[in-house]
Amino acid sequence: MAENNNIYRKLQQRLDKLPIGYPSTESGSDIDLLKMLFTPEEAEITIHLKLAPENLPTIIKRLQKHHISIEGLESTLDSLGDRGLITTHINRSGIKYYAVTFLAIGIFEFQVNRMTKEFYALFKKYLDEAFRDEILQTKIPQLRTIPTEGSIAPDLPISTYDDIRAIINEYTKPIAVANCICKQGEDLLGNPCKVTKNREICLVFGSAARSYVQKGWGRMITKDECKTILINAEKDGLVVQPSNTQKLFAICLCCGCCCEILSSAKPLDNPVQYFATNYHAIVHEDLCIGCGRCKQRCQMDAIQIVDKKSIVDYTRCIGCGICVPTCPKEAIVLERNKKVKVPPKNSAQLYLNILKKKVGNAKFMLMLTKQLLGNKM
């Protein structure tokens, strides 16, 4: 038993070296979560994986002392990949590649349709004890907030990467949709979403879409189906949060009651600092009648009614625009921030930025080499 615990501690330490780390807890919830997911043998193999994808011959060199066959290694890695505990990729030549992945975005989301009440409860415990601080500490989010389609006025200056219509219209690769993992978890705990009855609202793009479909986690959809999902999300009042990258890999449609990102930041002081957004809402007081529709729809509690007028709290407004389309007097609109945040080009650059901010310049180059170039740990 002590030997097994040591293996899980090594895996925790390995995962904690990633850009989105996996810190330890006094309660042991970090180890309990790993035990729920990995066998000791699987944990031992995962410890030896890199963040950069590698093929079987490369990985097995680091496992020589374990006397595992390449066939046995392939079987274990494929099983881990099918269960969403590592990432897998097959290139055009049919060669398989494997890599370690984060708890989130990663292992947690990949439990879609396999979520259990026990796993979700333990995940939330770990989130409260350590992981929330981990994902918020650099203030570089993995997702960003962009305006809903109905909030984009003709005169609103907007870049392509912030324009949901342009993003979908110009996209040429596969698109898949999956169930929302957060809503699945909350349903199991008896806390159904207060904003929408829809569950199939997580959009995945490109190679990630193909992987989701191959593993049975989602289904392929057309552009028109994607647009319909976005239109319905806006009607319900869900926040549009694509990956914080110019090369799109996912869009989450989020609420303030289930979404772990919104619900984690909402109770904090000045929560807007944890979001990548280029917009904020403004109210034309001469038009506002204080009906409260915007307050009802706001997922960040950023709007209050004072003296029969809507007042926006700019420490909480994330510029999602869901307050705009249902205003009967068109009194509330989006305005572009003076300082525009340009998202990283791709996920590799995003996580390099997070790692650099997390460890500082002095350690950055060394950790970059260890994490991405395959040097010995």
C-alpha cells in the first residue's frame, strides 16, 4: 500500500510540473482523485510521458527497467487515451503519439458521458482545496470571453477572433458537439442548471473534434447546426467562451451556476481580472427603464438596479453581451475596451505564456526544455 501511495505521489508531482499544475493538498484529495482514475501500473507509465507527443519506441526507452513489451505498452496507453487520462494522436502515416495532459482543460472534460457522482464530488473538493488557485494564479485563462452574436452592433469595432459569426463562417475543419461536463456533474449532485435545459452545448474543433468523435465523446455537426446551438445558447443567456487562442480548438457555452470557470471567479473580489475579454457593457441611462432583464441574464452578477436604472459593476462585467439582445429599449450596449487583448496564436503559445508567467524568466527556459523538448526530467 505504501509503495502504491508513493507511485501516486510521483504522478502528482509529475502533473504539477505542467503549465496547469496539480498541487498537493493536506487532505489527500489530490491522491484520492488519481487513485480513482489510474491503476498503480497506469500511474507508473503516465509518470514517464512528456507534454510533447511521442511515439511508442521513444516512450518505451524510458520504461526499460519495467520490462514491459511494446505491445503491452501500446495496450495500456490506448486504454488511458480512451478513458481521457492522456492525449492520443494518430498521424497520417498511422503512427500513434501519446502525451500527458492537464487535469483541466483535459482529464476532467474527457470524462464526459462517463462522469460519476463520486468523481465529480471529489473533483469539486480538490478544486476548492487547491486547483482553483492553480488555474487562476497567472491570470492567463485557458478560455476567453467574446460577445454573443446578438450583442454585436454594426458600429462595434471587432476583430475576427472576437466575432463569433466570423469564426464559424470562416472555419473549414471538422466541428463536433459534446455534452457539458459541468452540467452532467451538477445533475448528478441534484443541482440542475438554472439557465438552460440543454446539455449538448460544448463545441470542439479540428483534430480535437475528430478525437472526440472517435472516442464516442461527441458527434460531428455541420456549420448550420453549430450556428443553431449558438443561437439557442444566446436565447438562454449562456456566455460564449472559446479557447484563448487564435487557432480555435473549443467553445464552451457557460452559465454562472454550473461552469467551473465562472462559478470559481464569481465569488472573488474583482473577478474580471481573471478573464480575457475586450468588451464591457455600458448603459444609456436616458433610455433605461429599470426593467431588470439585464440583471436577470447576467451570469457574473455585474448589474444592479439603482433608482430604477441599471448600473454595471466593471469589476465583474466580462463583456459577454448576453445582457444586450433582450433589452426592450436598447439601453445597454457593448463598448470595446481601450486596451485590446490579442489571444495567443495557438495552444502551444498559450501554455508557454502561462508557464513563463508561473515560474518567472529565470526558470522558464529550463522548464521549457524539460516539458516540450523531451529532455530528461
